[in-house]
Amino acid sequence: MAARPDSPVTEVVDLRRLAAGSLDEVLDEETRCWRETLAWDFSASASLVKRFADMQSLNGRALLHHGRVIGYTYTVTDEDKGLIGDLYVLRQFASAAMEDLLLNATVETLYRTAGVRRIESQVILLQHPRPVPPARASDLRLFERCFMVCDLRKTHSWPLRPSSALDIDGWNERYQEDAATLIANAYEGHIDGHINDQYRSVAGARRFLQNIVQYPGCGSFHAPASWLAWRRDTGRMCAASLASMVAADAGHITQLCVGASSRGEGIGRHLLAHSLNSLQAAGCRQVSLTVTASNRNAIGLYESMGFTIQHRFAAMVWDHVRPLRRFFS
């Protein structure tokens, strides 16, 4: 039975107070959970967390029960934004109330971080919906997200229909600036721009692309399954389907977007088919992606391509964060 979250034997402490190796048990179980639940190899991310935690240079909070580390969260600041990168509690102790104890302490810490005006969190394995009132509830917006999976063993291939109006090419770093411009255009006024503010500007989209190409948070970027499309009449990039490998036998679509003026022409379907065929050729048995639940058009497209909803989770955004007034005697 999980301990009561207000029990005196359960406490939340600064992650930097932990001795080296303190997170090993939690990270080992979390790695197994990602593999069993999502077919995702979390080991590269876990190694990074362990490395920085052991150096006591990782910001976040740790959940202790009788002195034993049973959960953790880590945070990153990006200009005026605080990001909750992960949160995990050992299954033996996991409950929504225990998760919220850790989550709320993390949010309160970020509220007290100089310069932070916004907090974002997308923790896939966090329980949802939230039964306990969250910290700073008046500033919080919740968005339901879906983790969808396509079993490549059930489909041999997706037909590619050449278009005389498009030029298709695989990912190359020289296309990064055009892709950033495309993402900012595609998400203008879109609900996902409320969830991830990097989608709201070219500069933010550029940082988003750097993150998915260079870092293991969304797996190892897989250029052979990442495809781009240009309109021949304008010469402008109009769509992108970017992919990563999240395990030796599993891929993930990290981004699928179509420019506002090119929607409704089947371009997104065409590029997604390219990515699925490429991932299948790379030996993947499944491909996953995430999508906001209210984006019914996108979900309809993915379902028509063989994806099904496997898991639901919450994206959380605390906006309009105000600095705390400080008084000095």
C-alpha cells in the first residue's frame, strides 16, 4: 500500500542533495516501465539523468520515504520558461496523490525561480486525470494528449502516390532554417502552440528542431525516415515528417506538419507514408506518435494509416507566472 503523501516519513527534497547513485533504483525501474508500456528504450535518457544527478548539477526534486528515494523529477529553464522534463515514482508507491506531492513541489520551486514566467510539462507516464488539486491551479491549463501506435507487422507498405506539384527530399541539415519557418507557419493559431510555445516563432521552432535532432529525449533522430516536401509553384517547403528511433525495433514520429496554405491536399498523408515505409525498412515493428486529443482531423488521419490510441496523458501549462514579492527587514 502506498504511503500517505502527508506522512512524516515521506518528504520532498532538492535533487542536488542526493548522493551519487541514489537514483539508480528509480531509473532502472523507469527504464523497464518505458520499455514495457511504450516499447521505448529509455536507457540513453536515464544515463544522462544519472550522470548529471550524480554530479549534483541537475535541478529538480526527489521524493523520499523513510530516507529511500522513491521518485524524482528534473527541470530545465529555457529563457523565461521552466520545463518539467520528467517525473517518475516507483510503482510500489505510485499513486496520483504521491505524484502530485512531487509535482506540486516542483511547480512551487519553478515559481520561485528568477525570470520564469511559464511552466510546461508533458510527462507521458504520469497518471491522468489528476484527482488532487494541482499547485497554482488558477494558472494551470490541461490538455489531453494521446500516445498512438501503429503495428508495422500488420501492414506491409503504404502506397506512395507521386505528385507533379511536389518535390520530396530526405532530411538534411541545410534545410533546418526552412523547416523552422514551416513549423512556425503550420502552428500559427494551433492548439499545440498553447502547449509548446516553441511552435510560436521561427526562433523557437529552430530550438525545437535542434532538440529533437541532437538530444535523446525523443529518441535518436533518424534522417533516413525524415522527409520534406516543397511546392514546385512557389519553391517553398510546405510539409515535414520527422522521425526518430526509440528502440532497435521501434520508431517515433517526432513531427508531422503541413503549411496552412497546403492543407487538405493529402501532403501530410504522403509524407507520413514515406516515413512509415522507411521505418519499416529499418526493422521497426511499431511506430508511435503523440497528438492532442482535440485535434480530431489529425487523429482521423493517423487512424486511417493504422494507428490506434494506446495511452492518454496530460500536457500541463502554467502561464502568466508572476514573480513572488519579497520583503526585506
